Amino acid sequence: VTKAGTNRFSGNGFEFLRDRRFNAPEHFGEFGPDGEQKDDGLRRNQFGGTIGGPIVRDKLFFFGAYQGTILRQVPTSNIAYVPTAQMLGGDFTALASPACNAGRQINLGAPFVNNRIDPARLSPAARNVTALLPTTTDPCGQVQFEATQGRDIHEPITRIDYQMTSNRLVFGRYMFYKNDLPPAWDGPGDNILKSGSDHEGTADKLRSLVLGQTHVMSAALVNATRFTWSSTDSHRYHNPGLPSPASMGVKMYSYPTEEGSDVSSQFPVNVAGMFAMVGSGERRSKHKLFGFSDDVTMVRGSHQFGFGANTRYWKFDTRSTSRTGGSWTIDGSLTGLALADFLSGRVARLEIGGPSVLDIHNWYLGSYVQDAWRVSSRVT
């Protein structure tokens, strides 16, 4: 529902601000070199306004509105646990100690003996993945990292009303929506943990147009016709350069990540409770909708009749590659600790599949007849 312009110019504006200076530090926020806890750099501006008025007095009117949302944030409370130099040397005694397991001593299962393993028996693919991870001197493998969030949302809308005659009104309304959120992972050389769950990029665009006519044919008869069109393009993605299973030394086939390409560039690995990378694959969805409706309202005595029909054509095309590089789950169920499973090449579950392609074309046709009967001044 959108307001229409009038013979008087009017409008309003608003601004809503959130800023890091007004917030307490995050509980798990990282500490800087000066010993002070870092803030999350939050700055969120939500602003906009409306304006409406006459173009030709008593005939042609306009109304427009805009809302923008600009978000900048750099949370520092992202915590992960990665392999240490000690673990890469085959010594997992620190990782299995009570200090790293809430007071419990863990005795790792085979192929570990006394929580140690011959380094030559560690998985080459796991070593290659580890080379992409940040390093740490923490005996338990803990690292903290920043993942930038920079979302821009723009939402303009406009409406034009034309009073053709005293009993006929024509209007048009156009709306646009744009949502841009760049991926947190910048590309090769950046911290690969930034590609984990909830850090993929988003690029959404929505366009919508409505044209309508309302004709008051008599004091007891009104006809309203509407035409609707909308188009949506939604894209979830990562920046180019992510590893594939093959590039990490895994001998398996991966389907191409991008449509029209022969390159596989995603390796979704989730080491439960420790770290994750490449949280989701590339996905693109495109929707188009065309619709037309015609409604008639007629009053006869104590009856108000309504009847009409509408038709819609809906087109939905989507392609998802969330499983084309496999979905690798490593949960510690095989040796006793997830990082031990990871470095020894023990995978609890692997799901792999080709691109998910959904191409739907749908027609809808509907009609109705209704009667609102006013039996008395108290009963309808």
C-alpha cells in the first residue's frame, strides 16, 4: 500500500543511528596491543524520507519515498580452534589435556597411541588445508579473528496518479530494492576462516511495477483493473580463489561452482566446534511474475456483490552448488576429538551432489463471486 500525492506538497524525513561509541564492548571481543578491548566498529545508519504533491493541480499527482540502510561492522569475537605446530608434529597431549577440555582428560583412539601419532600418518589434504588457516601459539589452538560486515540497502518507491475524469483514476507504482553485502573473505591470502558460515556475499535486486485503473461507472457500480510485474535476482556467492578438494589433495571429482565454468572452487569443511570454512556454495535465483486482475463491485438494494478474475504467470529459475564440492563433516566421533579426526583424515560424513537446478514455469487462473448482504443495521 502506497500513499498518493495531493494538491499540497508535503513530506518528511528520518534518521536512525547506532554507533559503536554507544555500545558496551563485546564480552568475547579481542584485546588490542594497548590492553584495551576492541569494539566492533559498529555504525548503522537507517535514513530516508517521503515527498508528494501535485504535478498538474487536480489532475496529476506524484508521491515518492526512499529508505537507505548502511551498516559497517567488524566483529572481533569470532573464535575458532586450529591445528598447532605441536599437533602437526604428531603430539596431541596438550589438546587432549584437561586444560583444553573443560577439566576432562581425553584418551584418543586409534591410530593414536598415548595421544601421539607418527606425523607421517597425518592426512596430506588436512596439512594443505591447515596451511591456509591462521597460526596460533595457544596450546589448545584458539584463534580470534575479525570478519568485516558492510551491508548497503537502498529502497526507493514512486507513484503517479492521474485523475482522467471525475470518475476515472489511473495510477502507476514502481519499487526498487537493492541489497549488497560483500563476502567477508577478500580472496587468496586472506584468512580462510572468513569464508565460513554466515560470511558469504549477498547481491539482491527486486523490481516491481503496478499499473491500475479504477472506474466509477455509477453510484452502484465500480470496476478496478490491475497489471503487476516483478523481477527478483538473488545471488549468494564467495570471491574467486577458494580451494577445491582436488587442489587440497583429495582424489575426487567436484562439479563446477559457477554456471558456464569448468572450475570447482569450494571445499566446505566443518570441523565441529573447532573451525569451518566455505559455509555455503554459490546460489543464484531469478523470479519473474506477470499478473492481471479485473474486479467489479456492484450494489443492489441491501446486497453488495463482488466478482472478478485474475491470472498470473510465474517463472522461477534457481541454481545451487552447495554440495558440488562435497559437504565434509568431521565431528570427533572416530578418535575422540574433532581436530584429531581432521588431521588423521577421519571424516564422519560426506555429502556430494551435482548442481541443484530448478526451473519452474507456472500459470494461475482464479475467479470469484461474493455477496455481502446487509440484513439489518446490526447484521451483515
